[in-house]
Amino acid sequence: MAGIAVSTKINGDNAEFLCHPDETLLDVLRDRLGLMGVKEGCGTGDCGACSIILDDRLVCSCLVLGAEAEGGRIETVEGMAQGDQLHPLQQKFLEHAALQCGICTPGFLMAAKDLLAKNPDPTEEEIRFGLAGNLCRCTGYDKIVRAVQDAAGVMRGA
Amino acid sequence: MNLDPSHSKRSFSSVGTRPIRPDGVDKVTGRARYGADFNMPGQLVGRILRSPHAHAMIRKIDTSKAAQLPGVKAVLTAADLPDLTNGDAAMYDILDNCMARKKALYDGHAVAAVAAIDARTAKQALKLIEVEYELLPHVTDVDQAFAPDAPLINDTIFTTGVDPKPDCPSNVSMRSQFGHGDVDAGMAKADFVVERTFKTEQTHQGYIEPHACVASVGSDGTADLWVCTQGHFVYRQHCAQLLGMDASKLRVTSSEIGGGFGGKTHVWAEPVALALSRKAGRPVKLVMTRDEVFRASGPTSATSIDVKIGALRDGTIIAADATLRYSCGPYAGAWAEVGAMTAFACYKLENVRTVGYEVLVNRPKTAAYRAPSAPMAAFAVESAIDELAKKVGMDPVDFRIRNAAQEGTKASYGPVYGPIGIGPTLEAVKNHPHMKAPLGKNQGRGMACGFWFNFGGQTCTDLNIGMDGTVSLAVGTVDVGGSRASLSLVAAEELGIDYSQVRAVIADTSSLGYNDMTDGSRGTFSSSMATISAARNAIKILRERAAQMWDIPVEDVTWEKGHAVAKGETHGNLPKLSLKEIAAAAGTTGGPIAGHSEIVADGAGVSFATHICDIEVDPETGAAKVLRYTVVQDAGKAVHPTYVEGQYQGGAAQGIGWALNEEYIYGKDGRLQNAGFLDYRIPVCSDLPMIDTQILEIPNPNHPYGVRGVGETSIVPPLAAVANAVSNAVGVRMQHIPMSPPRILAALDA
Amino acid sequence: MVEVTLWGSLATAAGGNSKVEIEAKDIRELFKRLSECFPGLEPLMDRGIAVAIDGTIYRDTWSKELPTGAEIYLLPRLAGG
Amino acid sequence: MRYIRPSSLEDAVGLLVEASGKAAILAGGSDLLVRMKGGFIEPDLIIDIKAIDALKHMTESEDGFVIGAAVPCAVLGENAALRRAWPGVVEGANLIGSKQVQGRCTIVGNLCNASPAADSVPALVAAGAKALIRGPAGSRIAAVEMVPVGPGKTSLASGEIIEAILLDKRQPRSGDAYQRFTPRTEMDIAVVSAAVNLTLDDQGIVQSARVALGAAAPTVLLVEEAAAVLTGSRVDDGTLNRLAEVCSGACRPIDDKRGTVEFRRKVAGVLAKRVALTAYQRAGQK
């Protein structure tokens, strides 16, 4: 099975890789490119742990083939902080203890980033529906929603 | 270990604050490494072949074609795992569950495994393994399995706990009984009696991280295992025993853990990964798929519970009786026993009796799930209590307050309670604004109480002081939800230094003495006890070193707020020495400074919670929406209140999911039909409201700071609180959980 | 001499005795005497027993003393989640 | 296995025709990749149609809307004109899976997956949407309800690809609506669903209507008797009750892990009432 050559931009840097035709972008990011912040919780698009932003759209990287990323712009949790400066969402997740085990956190951060990019001042309900594609089993979502509300305020002010 | 319980007088400087957790930045930046985030050079991919049948004799397994496939480095069946369990029945069951020996006992039971150079080769190899099954009759329902004519799952199981011993095998592995007084006489005096049967379906802990490990066994017999687990020392013990290894030669490192809730207290595929690595001579990475997690890790029991409670006209419960049947999977268990112990633990009862039956079924081996067995018993009992309160004509909160256990009450499971929090949680609920808020059409409010024991157990902690005076805390209880922050706070509190000067890590099994698992809400309770003891031991050394530095007797040195202070008229004017100064001089005063602690942390404090839930039911579709939810729970002492709240909220959310939609659904063929997050419906963000919390602090007299466990109790009341709310909204008593829309609609239309 | 209460199943295995008087100063002696007096308890004791002393649950820490007049209650050892 | 990304529809059809083994069309991939992961399908050839320019766009013209086969459902929700004209269609498309899934999945994929529970299909059927199909013999147009013929099966001939979904230009005083029942508020599959599309006369009386039910039979049902109940009415309580009765009666559901026969029957009627009312209100506002 021949590898397919794919060129992408990941977190602002050019990234080229070879992948199999049936290899998911999730597997490519984790196993070929070492971006372990992208998590696999189900592999079928039902948990959101592998959420990334591909060409300005929030997607489950388990539901995208590596080959489909050709020419694409990919954002993962690893690209959120600027140097040692955390993104406001990351900072607020820490302050509000919006994570316990933390496995869902990278996916939630991506989903929240996408949500706030499209809706900078969401209501609680809009946040809840906007994050409904991401499962968290530890927090009951309460502190996640509060962290996103708080971060949205900071980002609007900034 | 005796620690003076001086909590009541004590004020805290670090404990009770809410700093950012030490592992936080790693977890928001993607740096934290979980079970599947680790690789070794030359690593192979392990995969497991699983039975598609609920119950079948394994006639023959032909692995020759798989073994010949290029890229396959090892193929494994039960024949490669000789029985080294030496008559230890529980370990034998674990061995058989890791790889079926004679029979496949459930859909998903492992029958063979391969290790290959990549995932696609491994997948292909599985298809080449030929298994000849002889199908046997199966039973997946707890009541059907309990029936005398049910298909027999294990012909060596004779019910224990009955006299005389039964003369034929059955699916009931054990009967257990608790209680005191004369239930029948008490019931005869009752003015009001409620008698009902309840049923709950099987649920899964639903941690988002599938089981994952990397195993590497060298030809010299030394081995490493990287794994997501709630107890790496226990995993080491199990793996070493099953594989005939010396425990000291197997180093187990616990990765960050992506949720466990009891499901990662048990080995599933780890011994298989080690055996594959041993056979292949290369490291093996084995990650379960989500489908495998549902089919072949350990869900909780399905239950069927009869409850009968009698009350006098004045509202006193005069007798309480329950029979509890819990499914255990295809092996003997002790789940109904725990249900029988917890069922009536909230109440002060003169006459109480509970009987538990452990029932074998063709489903995965039951594992613990957060306060295991207690939520189902609480659902049955708290539903009946609510109904009884109505019959007596009392408010459900007042009825419970009247009958609540208190200090000195003989618990329904036996011993006499010390200071406990059930009364205060009920009083707090009675006065909570939530209870007074108006309800709209089709809305109902329910409340319920819950109990959990909490544990202590074996614990070992090292506290090492660096030359710069900062502190490394090596802990052996896995951090499942923020305990590194709590334990750093405790170390800072004892040493009198700032939280930022302490870093807690989870040490591997070769770096620290044995620790029990993080289960039973014991993580912060027991490791904080060990941390306090380690810190006090370190302080003793710090005082000795300061005495040396000053050249005065150690008796004249005290430790205050992070400093050695010389006392007495002679030395009183000596400037105090900071921990940093003493640490810097350690090389000349006797070497490194450290405090160690090895304890059995006894004296865990029982904990109680009372929850309130508002529900709106759509009478046309049976859809139930949680509108408002409040948790009131006794923490003893909240070390890091934000993470205590997080435990309360998380437990409540899991309980709400269990109450409304989560369930294992088996087909007539005995196969699991919803082995995925699409059809096993854990709550999503838009399903839930904010979850209000109120932390009560009734100190545990057996802990120096008064800490009780907080992790589990919060999942006990929700099934009942939600059921009472739904029942009040629809005017029909709900007796079957989950109360999925079809069940609510059927109840409405009945 | 301490009075020890056995939980229901243990009492069944101890020939129906739910309360037994035992000459024991600590948990180690208690377990030793119990298995001497009631061989039927062995399988249950193998599975693990916890001892509640005046309401506080201890595991099988042998050296734990049993104060005279204390309420001693035997319970199954539990699993948690 | 091979992965090919043709740049023209002709090439895609050619690849499909020439494929020796099993070939699969990849648009959003949210069904295909799940089926591949589960081992339910192992295609020898994956034809990714997202590089075909003509399929990537949604256009509005005199005749209505043309929604290309590679347009993700999220784009439908972002199009104000489509939301205004066919809110029910957009409701269906924006209920599939999650935000993440909606960023990938397409209504054509949803249709070709041929699940009776497909969220976007009942509203398309009610809307009278058509599928523009390209095959080796050229192009043809088929009513959307003619595409699925059973769970997982379509009427597409070998080598055929759906190029686009066509929605008519909206008549004045028209409205449509879609609702599904799911135990969770999001991230779920319809247990049963209903869509209504109707047009009023200038007196506010229903002139024409189409009613479709999802997850109520092996394929999405177009319930003509239900349309007849609505037609000529002002969607009053009596009409709604008759509508519910007819819809419940038209169901041929099964018991499965997602729901029971009784539940689906009853709730199909309930949802039909609710969407009919919403569609009627929407029509009245225009």
C-alpha cells in the first residue's frame, strides 16, 4: 500500500507527511506527527476528544482522512498558547477547574475557541449547545461553561 | 499511626484555598501524557480477538494462519497463560476474564490476541484466527438468571452464605444478610407500609479515555508497564501473579488517567500486553477501542430490588426490609452485599433487614463504579421512603429528618456511628432556596439522601526537600481528579511554606512502597494522612539540622510557619532559620532532608449527601429535562474546595445520566447492541443545568484535618432524586431506571 | 474479653451466633480465636474482613487494640470505585 | 486500498465505473469513516469528491437552490437566504451529529447513507427536493424520496453519483419545519422524526402540504393521507389531532435499541402536530 504525500499547515507551520489511504487525520497527528494533545475517545465522532479546527471549521479528526487534509490549515491544542502565554480559554479553564482528568480538555478548548470565534458573546444555552459535541464525564460541565463565559468576557475586552 | 485530631481548634493557611493545580498547564496545552500517549522504540501493536457469543464452549482455536502472516510477532491464547493463581479464586476469575480458558462467557470475552508490526497487520491477523465455538444457552437479565431454571453459567458455583449448603449449583454465588431487630414484628406494628420492586439497568463508568498500556518485557524477566490505572501497585501485583513474575522486576508507571470512576481498578488487557511482549521479545502497545471498552471492561451491576418499609402514624419508621439482586457478570462477586450494607444506612432503624444475592449473568465482569452498588439501593429505598412520607402525610424532608441516623445510632449495616452529616445535609436542604422555588406545569421536584463508607488503606508517601528548599512530594495514589493539588496544599500547610514551593508527582511502583488504589474515595483522605506524617517526620529532621546549625539542643527548636525557631532565654534572640536556609546547609549537617510515611490509613469518615432535583416532563413524549439541581454533602474538611465541588457536580451528572438514559441494551442473541457513545447516552453539555453545590464540614475525628472522602457519595442520591422528581411530575411512581422517554411515556399511558 | 458482633452472613457461618464473646486484646488475636472457634468462617475471612471499633472501620491491622467495653463489629471488606 | 481525489465529475463517474473492487464516494466522511472503523465496509477505492469545484458550492437562482454534494451541512445553516426559504431543511441538516460532524457531513451523504433515521431527509422529502444524478449515461433527476429503498440501500445505479440537491424557489405564504425526538438534546440519532412543508392561500388556508416521517419505517415515509388532512385546513386543533392519528397510523416502525413500536407510533403523531403548527406559523409570516 503506497503512502500518499500530503502537505498541510499545522499551527502555523508547514507540515508534510505520508499516510495510508485509510489512515485518519487523528492517527496521522498522533502517530506520525507526535501531536498527542489530540485525543481519541471513541474513533467514531461521538465524543469530540479529537476535535481540531480544519480550515476554520471545528471537526473530529477521527472523521477526516489524513489524505483529505491536503492543502489544509490545521489548528490543534498545541497551537493555542503563544509561547508561554496561555490563551484566555486555557487560563480560564485552569482558574475555574474546568477539568478533572483532563482527557476531554483539548477537544473542549478547540470547540470553545471555534464557538467564540463565531459568537463572541454567547448565552449559557448557546455555550451548552455549542459544546454538545464534546463529552466530559468528570465535571458535569458546570465549571466548563463558567470558564468559557469568563474567557469570552476577557476576549471581548481584549 | 496516631495523629492528634486537633482539627476542631485549628485554622488553616493553605488548606481550604483554591490554587491552580500543578498538572493544569500540561492538561490545557496537550503536554500531559495519558495511557495511549506513550511509545517505545520497536513497539508492536497488540489487538484482542473477542467472542461474538454470549455463552459458548471454545472447542478449538487455530492460530496457525495468523502466526504465518508476515509482520505478526506473537499470537496468544489461554494456553500461553498457565494458571498460576494457586487456588486464589478471585485471581483465577481475573485470569479467565483476561483470556477465556474453556468457555466464552459474554459477548466481548477475549479469546486470543496478536502483536504485529502495525495496526493493519494486527487487524488482519485477528481475522485469520479460527475459533470453533459450541453455543450454549445464555442469560443476560438478572431476574431471569436468578430463576431456578435459568441456563447455568458456571457449574462450580454453589451459593455461599446459606445453611445448609445447597446441593446443586446455581447462578447465585452468594447470599448476604445485614440488619438488627425483629423486622416482621416491627412491620406488624406499622400503620403504613410501602412495598415495591425496583429495577435498574447496567451502566458503564463511561470514562472518555479507553484502556491503554505499553508493555515491555526483557529476556532477563525485567519488565515495564506504562498504563492508565487507578492503582498501579495493584496492577503490578495482579500482572506479576498472573504471569509468574517477581513484583520487583515489574515497574509500573501510571500515566495521566482519563477518567476511571472504578473501571480502572481492575486489570483487563494489561496481562495480555505483557504476555504478548514476553512472547514477541518487543514492547507491545495495546489500546482498547471504544467498542471494546463497553463490551469487555467492567460495567456496574444491573439490579432488581424489593423494598418494604413500615411507619407509625407519628412518622417513625418502625421496620425496613429489602432484598437485593445484583448482577456480577459471569463470575462470583460481592456487589449485592455492598448494596445490602448501604441501603438503609441513612436512617435510624429499630428493625432492619437486608438480604443480597450475587447473580451471575452472561455480561462483562462487573467492576466498581463510584460508590459501587449504593446508588441502586438508594434509588429503591429513597423512592419507597418518599412514597411512605406521602402516606404518612409528612413532607419528604421532614420525614427523613425525623428518621435520620445521628451520632450514636446503630447503622443498618452494624456499627454505631460517630459524628455524621446526614442530619445537617437534610437541614441544609430544608432551608435551601431551591426547595422553596415555585414549580411550573409538568414540573416536579424530588430529593433524596445517599451514603458511602469511604476507605483508607495502605499508603506510602515520600517528601523530599531539595537543596533550594523546595519540596517534591512523591505520592503513590493515582491522581484522578486534582489530588496532587490537594496534597501539595497539605504539605505546604504542615511545613508552613507556600503552595508554589511544593510539587507533587505520582511515583512509579519501583520508587515508592505499596499503595492501594485510588478507590473508595480514599485518595485525598489517605494520602493527605501520609503526607502530614511525612511532613512531620521531615520537620523533625529540619529541627535537628537547625539545632546543629545553631549548636543548641534540639528540644529548644520549634517549627513555626516554615521556620525553625530557637526558644528559651539562652537562644531566644537567635534569628529564625527558614526551610530554605536549613536545606542549603543540608550537605554539611547530615545530608539530604526527607520525610517518609508508610501507613494504613484507618478511620475514614462515612459521608452523606442530600440532593434536590427539579424536572420537567413532556407529557406527550416522555422526555425529561433537568431544570435545576442542588448537591449538599459533608466533606469533613474540603482541602481544595473547587475540586470538592467538581466531585459533587461530576457525581451528580453521572447519576442523572444513569437515572434518565444510560443503559446496556442486550439483544435476544445476548449481544450488546449499544457499545458506543452514540447509543450509550451519557449526558451532553446541553442536557444539564448548572449544578449547585453546598459543602458542609463535619470533621472526621480520625483525620488530623477532619477530611472524609468526597469522590463517591455524590453519585448515590441522584437516581432516587431524579426518580422522585419525575414521579412527582407525572404522578406515577417510577420503578425502572433508566427512566428513558419510552419508559416514562409507557408509565403515563398505563 | 470483648463482645464481637458478626454481620448476618458471618453469623450464618458461625453457626447462627451473631454475638460472640472472645478473649482477644487485638485484631490478630481476634482473628485467630475466631477461626479456632468457627472453622466455617475461614472462606469469609480469606475474602477479607474489616473491624469496626466504636464505629470506626479498620482493616485487618493486627496490632490494633480492642479496648474493653468497645463496640466491636465485623464487616466484609469493601471495594470502592 | 486507493484514495483518489478527482477534479471533475466525469472523472469521478469514470473511476466509479472502472473500479474493479468496492468503491466508495467520500464527501463529508462522517458515515463512511465510521463504517470503515467498525469493519462494516472495506472499500478498495475511495473517491473523494471534495476537489470537484462544481460540487463545492450552493447557489440560488430563479429556479431555487442548488446544493452541491460536497457542501457541508454547517454551510446550509450559515446561508441566510436558505434559512429564510427552507428553515425546516436547515433544521434537519443542522441536527446531524454535533457541530464537529456538521462541519463535514453533507445532505447528499445523509441521503445516500439511506438510514431511515437520517435527519436531513424528512425535511427534504417534505420540501419536494430533487436529486440531480450524474451517471455513465448522463444526468437524471429523481425525487429525493426515491433515492433510499431500504436501510443502507439506494436506487442509484452502478456508476451513479448524486451531484446536487435541488430545492424549488419558495412560493409565497409557505413554511416548513422539522423536529426529531432524541433522548439527549444533541449528539443523538432520531428515534422518530417528522417534517411538514405547506403553502397557504391568501385566506390563510392550507393550499398544499407534504408530510414526511423519519425512523418510522424502513425508509423515510411521505405520508399523503397526512397531507390531505392538512390541506384545506387552518391547522386548528381538530386538524392537528387528525394529523397525529394519521401519522401514527402510517408508521411501520420496529422495536430496537432506540425505541419501541408504541413509542415511535405515538411520538410520530406528536411531532407531526408540532411541526405542522410551526410550519403554519412560518407560512403565515410570509
